[in-house]
Amino acid sequence: GGFAVPLAKTEVSYEDEDTILVGTDFGPGSMTNSGYARTARRWRRGQPLEEAELVFEVQVGDVSARQWRDYNRRGFVCDWRGRVMSFWQVAWEVRPVSPEADDVFRELPVPQTSFVHRFADQLILELKEDFAPPGGAAFISGSVVAAPLAPVLMGEVTEWTTLFTPSANRSVTDVVRTRDGLVLQVLDAVKPQLVVYLFSDVGEWTRAAGQETTEIASVRVRAVDGLGSNRIWLTKQTMLQPATLSVAEVGDGPLELKELKATADKFDSEGLEASQRWTRSKDGTLVPYFLVSHAGDARARPTILYGYGGFGVSLTPRYMSTKGVAWLSKGGAYAIANIRGGGEFGPMWHRNATGEGRHLSFEDFAAVAEDLVATGVTTAGQLGAVGGSNGGLLVGNMLVQYPRLFAAIACDAPLLDMKRYTQLLAGASWIAEYGDPSNATDWEWLRNYSPYHNVDEEVEYPAVLFKTSSADDRVHPGHARKMTERLLVENPASANDTWFFEATEGGHASPTLRQRAFGEALKYRFFGRYLGLDVDGPAS
């Protein structure tokens, strides 16, 4: 028989072919305040789940417990367990598994904010803060470094190898492992690059040929078989060209891509052009954004501006697909803002807009909106904003703080009540990103950017569409419900242009395909109505 777990937030990994390590809901006391597993248990094939052996647990105020066995390259095996204390902080303990090992878990003495990878006997760190290991070396936040795991665990001085050093415009977004090396996915001014390293039989890292581009594109790399092959899948797309899937062999020479598949065009992109633009935020920081517009036509036109600005998420240029069919082909323009809070320029780009600095995300987004108007792309009466989840918090602040910049706002699966967000579903896990409203100091700044607490009954707000789901298990639908109610009851001037839709299926921003299609159609019809674009008419 196999392993079957009742519906719950669950994490599993194989310890061996007949044993898994499982974290799930075992009843009262087994989940953290954030709604994730507080324990890890060893579950053997054929054993009832409730009899699984407890092997690790964390505190109820932590985010979650994690444990797994890592079967790595060249025969190296380790057990890992992590106390996830916040969204960005994990205390790792490691136990090598071998006949010579002493069966002891030891604390991994590295910054707890690091993203941790293994390769053979090597420990790979994506640093999110500066790091000074024993021996005098020092590495800056955003670097990728490697060292043998064993001496690091024992607190011994060892030699670290620098695989990547960030610059003002360059940052690492992912580390992909193949049989003999690493592929670092890099953004340079939000344009993709690949940096390749090979690991020799004598334990040395050597730089191999990678790939650079100045193209406005999104590139994603995955290993075909990370343990047994050096082949990689590479998916590439631009805002106007659909995704292509290629395969390549990682080695000493340049990457030679063999295209295997190409997605069909979803709309006619003739006459459209994609560009990258830059503007200055309120504090002088340069902020980039991508724009798809109509080539050779300088007329102001209905435009939608999208943003996210949180959790270190980088917004790269992806194929417009539905946007092309429903908006661009009808004569509209579309922009994507790379604001602070994202990861486009490394850890500091994200960290500067967390907690008390959250206002920087909003100022950046507002600056892009102002630039779109100042450069003649659109007018305030033709400009809309859209964002979901954390992006719902972003555009919720556009609604209450910058109402004169926009004619319409679509706010999807939003976070809007920053006083009670930690008490709803997974909200407690986001304290490291936003702050703790139960702390008086934190509440001072949270109060300033909690949309629900900043509704002014005397302000006429732009048209707004709130969308949520009854089945959202991450951001509670109550955020959108109560915000809609407040606008309808306390802001009569905006009541006729305040809209609400709640799906009954799916989850966080992922309803069923039928409801997703309905939600997209609803959104573009909403924008068409308030920005002045005939979305039901023929392509223009």
C-alpha cells in the first residue's frame, strides 16, 4: 500500500522507499498559529498515520517544522530539519548519514535568512544578509557562496568559494543543480542571464560558459534529471511571443539550445511593441517598468498597470496571453512595475520595503503611474491598476492614498485589514514581511498603510472591483468583504462604482478554470467600462 493523508496543509519527503517524513494536521496542538505543521513524524508503510513516530517539533508561534533526507550527488546523504521561525528565518540542523557519522544533528552556523542548497559534499548559500564565517572572509548580501559542509557544521575554518557577487543591477533569482554543476539564474536590469559552474572530481568549482541577453524576456531553467544528467529544460517567453521549450547540455562549452516545443500564439501581436522604461520614485530611486503599447501611435490610450512589490518576488516579462486577447488587441496598453519589495535587484530591493519601509512600494508604483501619464501613454482618466494578494494590498493603497492617479482599480484576493491580518488563516506567517499589529510600534506604521483603516468618507474614490474566494485558505475573504462594506456604507460618493465578486471554489487566486475565465472576463469588462475601451468590439 501507499501513503494517503487527509486534506490539510501537508509536507512529505521520503526517508527511504518504505518510510516518509510527514508534517500534517494530527489534531489539536499539531499546527502552528500560521496554520502549518508544528511536527515532523516518521511514517512507515502500512502503519496507521496516527501511529507515526514524532521526530521533531517546533513552537506554536513558529511558522512550521520541516524535515527531510537529502540523497545528493556522489553518494552524500544528510538528514535536514528546520525550525521555520518566520517567513525569512530558518534555523537548520543537519546530520550526515553514513557508517562513519555519529548520528548527531548539529546546528548549521550560517545566517538564518540564507537560502540553502546542497551539492555533493558542498553547502551552497544564497545570502540574504552579509556573512563573515570563521577565518576572516566576508561576503555581502546577495552573494552565492560554497564550502564543504562537514567543516562548516563543526565550526572549523574552511575555504569558501564565491560563485556570484551582486552589483547594483545584478541579482540571483534561482540556483538549479545538474549532475556536475550549477546553473545560476541571474537578472541584470531585469533581463535574464545564466551563470554556469562545474564541480570537478577534486572538489573545485570552475566557471563555464553561460548565456547573456539584453532581450526583454523571461527565462526559466529546470534540471531534466538533477542527479543523473547535465541536461536542462529552458523555457523562454517574451511579452509578445509565447513560451518555447528547449533542452541544452551543461558543460565546458557554450549552451547550445535545441528548441523542442513552441506554444501557439494566442493573439495577433503585429503593431505592438514591448519596452523597458525607468522613472524616479519620491526618494529619487530609479524604478523600472515594462510597457506593451502600440508602435508608432503616440495617442494616450486606456492602460492597465500591474504590480506586486512583496516577498522578494521578481516580475519578469511574461507572455500577455489573456491580456493580449482581452485588452491589447482591443487597443489598450499594459504596464508592469518592478517596484521595491520585489526581488529584481536583490535582497535589499526587497528588504527596504518591508515593515516600516512598506510605503516605498506604494511610492514606486505611484511614480510609475505618474510617468505613464507624463509621457503621454495614458491619462489619469484612462489609467487602471491591478494587483492580487500582496498586490491587493498595493492597489488597495492606491485606492485610499492615491485616488486621483487612477480611474479604476481591480483588487484580487487582497490583504486590506492590517490590524487583524495575523489572526486570519496564514497571516501570522507574514509578520516578518509587514510587522506585528499587536506591537504598538509596528502598528504605528501598519495603521498608515492599512487600506481598511484609511477610508475617508469625504473622498470620492475611483471605481473598484474586489475579487475573492470563499475557499481561499491563505488570505481570508473577509478582507475584501469588509472593505466593500465600508466603502458602500461609509462612502456614499463611491458606492455606485464599488463592485464585489466572490468565487465559491478553488483557493488563493486559483479558482477553477471556469471561474478563472469568468473572473478574467469580469475584470476586463470592468476596466473597459471605466477606462473607456470597447472590450466587446473587434480587434483594433
